[in-house]
Amino acid sequence: MVTMKNTINYEPLGNHIVVEMPNVEKETASGIIKSERMLKEEADKRDGHAKVVAVSQDVKTVKVGDTVIPKGQGFAVMVDEIEYFQMNMYDVLGVVHPSKKLRVNQPA
């Protein structure tokens, strides 16, 4: 099994992973700048996909670079002045696999 090195200078312990959540846009599509309160509310409600940036040695089901769907955000971890989220593997609902295009052989 090939293991990838953590992409950040941090190694979680136990059954934990560290993820990078998607950014919250500071401006709406129509150009309206969001207030700090709106940004905080959106950041607190973030869900969906998150990129795995660090994995403990005990975790075997996901690897660095995987995209996961977390149940929540986990605990905020600041590494090199960047905010990441550490969570238990039990808080991961699933792993998103890249889609493969179906190739159908056409009769000659």
C-alpha cells in the first residue's frame, strides 16, 4: 500500500483526519459584498465536500487528496496561519470517487 505524505505540517493522532473546507465567497454573484455576520453564518453552515490534507497513521479508509463528505466541520486547527478542520473518521459520511466516463463499444 502506498501512503501519501500529509500536505500540511501537522499529523493528527488516533482515528482523525484533517480536511480543508471550501472557501466562503465574500461577494454574491451579482456583486453584493456580504457582511461579516453573513460570512460567519455561511462558514458555520458549510457542508458538502472537503479535501483531506492530513491523515493519522491509524486511518486506513481514506488518504491525503481524497474528497470526503463530512457530517460536520470538526475542530478548527490553525497550521501555518491557515484554518483546517480536524475530525474523527466516524464523522465522515463517505468518499467521493472521480467519475469515470462510460465507454460503449460501437458495432462496426
